[in-house]
Amino acid sequence: MNILFLCTGNSCRSQMAEGWARKLGGDFLEVQSAGIERHGQNPRAISVMREAGVDITTQESTRLTEDMLASADLVITVCGHADEHCPVLPVGVEKEHWPLEDPARAVGTEAEIIDVFRASRDDIRKRVADLVEGQSQTEN
């Protein structure tokens, strides 16, 4: 099973989802993430994932390619912009939408902003864990 997490800039939400899927997915999952655009990795996303024991520093912020779409079994859009601008998917590729708020838009003190990133990280972890559990039940 090849899952592609798609976001606007592949800097935060899709990066966290990719990291969680790699950590929780086991050997039966191939995981990639991409953006409609490429914005580079968000340092706060890296930091809060590291707190949870997931290193996403080796992941790259990439722009969506036709090859990525062709190799995907499931595309998960993690923001409204990516959902609206997702290209037509090849036959047989499923799509799911997770309407996640962008923690990079959080305002306030650094502590308040980091709390928003942590909440996003934990929400994404739960969604990925549910997805992995559903996929593993399908495999069995």
C-alpha cells in the first residue's frame, strides 16, 4: 500500500503525517508526502515531532509529480487548498480528505504557537494510527 499525503507546501501537516505513517505503518506501507508547491520543512513541525520520538529531518519537502500520483494507492489531502487543487487521480487511486487546520498560521507567544503545533501533531497521529489500523485489518 502506497500512501501519499498532499498539502499546499509540504512543510508541516503532510510532513508530520508522513513521519507518523513511517513510524506506525510497519512494512506493508510505503509513504510519501508532497505539496502543490514546495515550501521547505517547518522547524516547529520538526521540533514537536522530535518531542514525540519521530525524526522527520531526513524527509524532503517535495512538489507533487505525476509519478508520485501514479505510484499511489491512496492520496490523502490534509488541507482545503490541496483538496481543491488536487489533480485528477489515475484510475484506481483512492482519495481521502483530512481537513486539518494549519498550525503554521498560529499566532501568539512562542509557547502558544508550539501548543498549536503539538495539538496538530497529536491529531495527525490519531488519524494516521486509525488509518494504519484500518489498512492492517484489510491486509489480514
